[in-house]
Amino acid sequence: MANQINPPRGMRDFLPQEKSMREAMLAKIRSLYVSLGFQEIETPALEELERLSSGQGGDNEKLVFKVQKRGQEFESALAQNQELADLGLRFDLTVPLTRFYASHHSKLPKVFKAIQIGPVWRAERPQKGRYRQFMQCDIDIVGDPSHLAELELLSAALSALAALGLKEATIRVNHRELLTNNILSLGISAQDALSAMISIDKLDKIGIAGVANELGDKFGAEVSQRATLWLSDIDQAAIPELLAPLFEGLAGHARLRFDPSLVRGMGYYTGSIFEIEHPESGSSIGGGGRYDSMVGKYLGVDVPAVGISLGIERIMELVAPLESKTNAVVLLIPSPQFALAALKLQAQGVASGYRVRIELRQKNLKTQLDDMQSQGFEFFAELTLEASFSELNLKALG
């Protein structure tokens, strides 16, 4: 028996039915976002390594898949003991978007509302729910500094999840300024705030005691005690004035929750931050925030920007199989000699809105039809030379 041949660790193959379901889900999300005025773009899988390691991507910058220089450039770098890589696979879709906007802003609307759907790569240890290649689905608004941008994104994300049947999703909301002020109030210096955020970001995994102990090890017992009191009271925290417009603007969505401990790992966030959770998932299923200073790194002028991303892999684990009536037909022919007639009928069927697959009729017809049904086909018909496609006797499979 041949050895099983697997894809690289942390990466997956998708069978036709799995791929079909993923595409149906993405099509539903894409259609909703387009109906809300967002425009889809596409960026390369590769970005300049310098751009992917600019200090704004948090721990994800340590997980970049690097791509070596090629040809003479590689030989020269090797001879001079220089960096051998110049490109990297993108670890998210936000860094490519900011580069895209800086490159093409003169051709884009003043307020640009973008959709990006595509794979990203992170060289981390594979485990349940974590892959080295996975799909993200982002919407971003560039050029609007007002709360309207956040309101549009939060509403759109909740609507997309509801369209997929995930009506119990909740979005936790915080603000980087509020988080920083809370950290300073614990007795931690501004220079150490990022280190404290790394510990606080582990709250879901190690609990209040674990975070307090870690902060104590870093900054002393008094900080640990203050952190314990603060984290114990976060569920009772009142909505701050800084975030009130979001909760007031989405009063019809009772699915926002203020969480003073929410961090979000990316270093590029400058304002409001979000994280999407669902009661049936042990991990977040999306998130985002405002990153007003990021575009300016490439453009020379700061441009307000905010985005939210859906984690497609984790959402797929929650979504029931989508009903997909495709009018898929198997057209059975007795031998290859009937190919011309079958191809004509196939063209007629496709023109009428059907998916038509031509199959040689097998001796074990039941096994053949069961196999086709398992692949998503709904009807079958036997070739009739005298009939047009509309006159075929379509029979339901199963």
C-alpha cells in the first residue's frame, strides 16, 4: 500500500464539496458587502520583506514565510553575507491594503471602501483552529476619520454573520487609548505598555490570576494586585464616552460589548479595536480596528483607516452546510461515439442555466448515480438523440 501523501504541515487540500461550500459562503459575504457599497480589490501574495517587518504587525512579523532572492541577487547577497531574502508571504491583508492605497490613491474615491478576500500565511505551530495558510475576508474604509466608518464596518460584519446563520455572534469593543490609560493607572510606564499588553492579551487563556502573576513578575507585586482588582471588575465597566457613539449608533444591534481588557495583537492599531466571538467557538472568529498612522508610512501624509476581518476557517466550523441548488445534471451516454450529440445537449443545458456533466453509463448504475449525488449533482438523464435538452426526462438523484 502506498504511503499517504499529505500537503505541508498546517496547510490543507479541499475536496470538491468542501471547496463548493467555501465558495458559496464567500459568495454570500461578498454579495452582501458589495450591496453595501464596498469594492473588491486584489493584492499579491508577496510583499517586500521590509514592509512585512516594519514593527507594526506584532508577533505576526516573527511568523513571516521568507522568500529568497533569485539569481545574481542571491549570489551577490550570499557572497557579501547580506540578507538572503527580500520578499515574504503576507501575514494579513491590512499591510498589503495600505501599500495598495499608497500606490493607487489618485485613482480611488476620497473615501475608499475596500473588500479583500484571500489566503494569508503564518509560519506558526499548527494546531486545532490554527493553520499556516488560511483565508481572511476583510472590509476596510480608508479616508473617513469619523465614527461612521466604524459603524458601517461593525454593522456589515454582523449582517454577514447573520446571513450565514451566526446570529449569536458578539463583537467586543475597546479603544487603544483607553487600554493604555488603564495600563498606566496600574503603575506601568508608557515604555512598558506594549509588554503589559502582551500579558493582558493572554487573559482568555491563563485567566485573571495568570495575567496578574505575569505582570507581577515583570513589574512587581503592587502592579499585580492592581491588575487583579481591575480585571475582576471589567464586566461591570461602563461604556466610556470615547466609544459611546458606536453603542448609540448601533442601538439596534444588541451584540456589542465593551471590554476594557481587549488588546488585539497588531501593533498598527491606533484607536477603536474589535474582536468577534461566538458562543460555540473557543476562539475569536474575526476582529479589527482603526490604524490611522499606517498609510502615512508609505504616502508621507497620514490617512485615517479602519478595518474588520472575518476568520473564514473558524466560521466554517460553525456554519451549517449552505443550501446550494445548482440544477446540476448528469447526462449519461452509452459510449464515446455519442460524444457529439451529448456535447450539443450539454451546451443547450448550460445555456438554460444548468450544470451538465457528461458520463459514460456504467454497468452498476446505482453506484455511479450514488457517487454523482455525493458530489452535489441533483438530476440525471439518459441521452436521447431526437430530443433537445428541454425535452430530456430529468430524474432526481436519491
